[in-house]
Amino acid sequence: MAILAIDQGTSATKAIVVDGSRVLGLAEVPVEVIATPDGGVELDPERLWDSVLHAGRAALRDAGSPTLAGIGLANQGETVVAWRRSNGEAIGRAIVWQDRRSVGECERRADDAHWLAAATGLELDPYFVAPKIAWLRGQVPSDAVITTTDTWLLHRLCGAFVTDVATAGRTLLLDLDECRWHERACGLFGIEPDSLPTVVGNATPIGTCSWFGGDVPITGACVDQQAALYAERCRDAGEAKCTYGTGAFLLASTGSTPTRSTNGLVGCPAWQIDGATTWCLDGQVYTVGAAVTWLMDVGIIGEPADLDRLGAGVADSGGTTFVPALAGLAAPFWRPTARASFTGMSLGTSRGHLVRAAIDGIAAQVTLLASAAAADLGAPLQRLRVDGGLTRSELLLQTQADLLQVPVEVYPSPHATAIGVAAFAALGAGLTDDPAGWVPARVVEPAIGADEAEGRLDTWRCAAAATMEL
């Protein structure tokens, strides 16, 4: 029997239908994200809901409408929406994970940052959920609940009021060790623990859905990046992957041990199956695919393929450095007010140099995340598994391998998140897990030496430090 997996992401909702290791059908519906001059990043919840229905139904048609054993839902993590539990009505726009308007909520609680990180594993930053809830609370009716989008979507799909443990781990409200709501953390943000959704495992029956034909159980749910981590089989401590999507997200498994980073990353649950929890370290680059979109919007490139066409047309960046802080800097810096910059330009700087600098900047920040993970783990990464749309760029992959100084293994499917949540849904439906392994579509080895890589990283660090003073 088949599984319908829906990956509700920042820029699109994807759906796939799988039967074991076979993808029977797939579909994708774009999602419009709205950026505002004051640092806001929003989306229309009703259009998001429509994208879930349309993508799921289109994927089923593409697969020939097979009988479903279960449905899995992946979500974009730190995006929140206000809504009424009485009828599922959304109130206003959803606040996307890139939104910076809750900086003030973090600044007012700065004295609590240390114990909060020790309790939840997370940094006090607008990226996470609780500051967004606190900022939005005064702007919506008192009878509204504010949750991550997965809870709202699951309520509409099957009537449940739940969130999975991996998504709950993105809130600044979950006890990292116990995987339950932390009363003191909730109190800090003025939230009653009893008002929050029930925390459930990632492979368990949640409710019955009739939106895709018949009555089908929803049996899997997970935040997107942890679902991809599972799909890429980074399940033993020290195995790491990076997804290059709207942002770049590097996750490294810590196995059965919850880990609090001392090097600028965050610690969080990766997944929970049959009561057993796996944890991971997590680092983020907020604007990667979003930076490519910006390059197109301002006319530096015409399409994503220009990354390689223009970037490969020059030997290097010509001394230009790009810091992709278009929505601030995340790990390991945690400077939400940092600004993006191109520096080191001259009259000889071409579009190719700017593109090359953009690729270097993305790869440099991912490399710093990998170095921080290695420091927390006590051993260097032996390889990095990668997925996402930008892995189509050969220049990015080579630059990433060069700066990391380890092989980069490319996941063979563009649907890692959906495949991961499909595996959870299959387990929750009583079916078998995903296949025993996968073969990389390609492996990219470093082509420069360690000294050259470190010199390039030092140049980028200096440029990044300057953006924090703007």
C-alpha cells in the first residue's frame, strides 16, 4: 500500500506518493512569500492550505490514485499562524521563520538567554517560535491560538491538536531532555503550557483524513530538516547533512544523547519513534535560495542556471566578498540585525565576480556550521551529505567541498524531506521502514589544499564581522 507525503515548505508545497522505495507520483504548488520593509516575512494561510490540498490531490492523480495506508506531513518549522480552534479559521497572515520583527521580544528577555538555552537547547533569537508568539499575541483576538503551521494544518486535515516532537523542539518552549513543554520557558513568554498542542512522536497515528479520498490515517509528521536528516540516514552520532533550500540547514546527529552546543549551534530532538528519541545539532544560513532569488530580482542573474554559467566564467571572485545576511546572521553568530554586503569591489568587478562571491559566501557560512558541529561532537566530520535545489550547481558543490576539506555526497532525489516524512508515515501505519541505504548521485572531492581553504575562510570571517557593526 502507498503513502502520501506532503512537504509544506517556504516557497512551495510538494507532495509525493511512494510505495516502498518507488515514487509513484509527485506534484508541486508554489507558495507566495511576502517581505515587508520592517523586516516582516509573511504568507497567506488560506493559500498555503490550498497548496496542500492541490499538491496532495495532484500527486495522487499522477500516481494513478492508489490505495493509501497513511499520510505524512512535513512543515517549515518556525512559521506560526493565529487561528480559532472552534472552526480552524486563520486570523491574518502567517509569520514566516525568516521574520525579524520579534527582535524586541528577545531583547527584553536577554537576561534569561543563558538558562533558556540550557533548558531548551536553543538560542534566544527571532528565528524561533516563542518570540513570534509573544510579538503576535497582542495583535490577534484573545480567543485565538498561535501555533506552528503544522498544528493548524493537522487540525484542518484530521481535527487533532498536536505537534510532533521535532517541530516542538523549534519553539524555545520544549524541555530538551524530557521532550515536554517547559513550564518556566512558557512562563517567560506568557504562555500557558496547557494551551499548547500535545507533543507526539514522529511515526504514530494522529487522526483520520478525508480530504484526499476515503478515510486515511495521518501516521507521520515532522519538521522539514529533521525529516531530510532521516531520509539521508544520518542516524549515528557524527553523521551530517545540509539542505540548500530557501535557507541552508546543516544538521548533525548526536544519536541518543541530547547535546547543548558550546560553539554557536542549537541542540534539538531529531525524531522520536516508539518512545525512543534521537537528537541532533542544528545550524542555519537564513538566505541561500532566497539570496539567489534576490540576485535575480536586482538583475545580477537571470535564472538560477546563471550561478554556474557566470560564476564559472571567472577564475575567482576577484577580491569581492559576499555575506548572505539578507535576513540577519544565524548560527554561529546569532546577529539578527546583521546586514548583507558585497565588499572588495572595483571598476573591474563583473557580474561573474559577484556571482562567484555569492557562492563563496554561502559555502563559507555552511563550512563554519560544519566546524562548529565538529567542535561540539569532538571529532571532525568525515563527509557532508547534501540535498536541495541548489545542489544542481556544480560550482557550489565544488566550492563547498573545497572549503570543508571533506567529500560532499549528493542525495539522489530532490525530495529528501518528503521521503523522510513518508518513512515516518509508513512506520506509523505499520509498514516497513525506508530502504537500507542509498547511493550518492555524485561525490565531490576537495580540489584545493587546507591552507588555501583556511585563507579564504579568514577573508569571509572578516567581512562577516564588519556586517555585524552596520
